[in-house]
Amino acid sequence: MHYDKIIKQLKTRRETLQVTQSLLSELSGVSLRALKQFESGKGNPTLETLTKLSEALGMEVSLQVKTPKVIK
């Protein structure tokens, strides 16, 4: 799965709060290496990882599941 928009929002929030990648890594329990990969677009975090990062930044991840339209 690709979570590009969510990662961009998390990075913006991190920068707004002036939280370093290193500190976010410590607060969230996500490795610094993984965090750097996600922010550079080179990795795909799991939903669990996104939740850890968002909670550390005072955010919440919310996903919607939509029923596909039936084509007749």
C-alpha cells in the first residue's frame, strides 16, 4: 500500500512542531532509518507504523472503506 499523502502530512506536522527525525524515532519506536526512508519516499510503512508516528505527533490516522460502485 502507498501512503504518500499521510507521510507528507506527518512530515509537515513534524517540521511544524520542530521535532527532529531522531526525536520522532525515539517517541514513536520507529527506527530512524525507516523514518528517513518513509519521508524520502523509498519505503512503505505499515498501518501500525503510521499509527505509531501519528500518535507521537498528536495526530490520528483514519481510513475509510468504500463500497465500489457496481457497473451495470
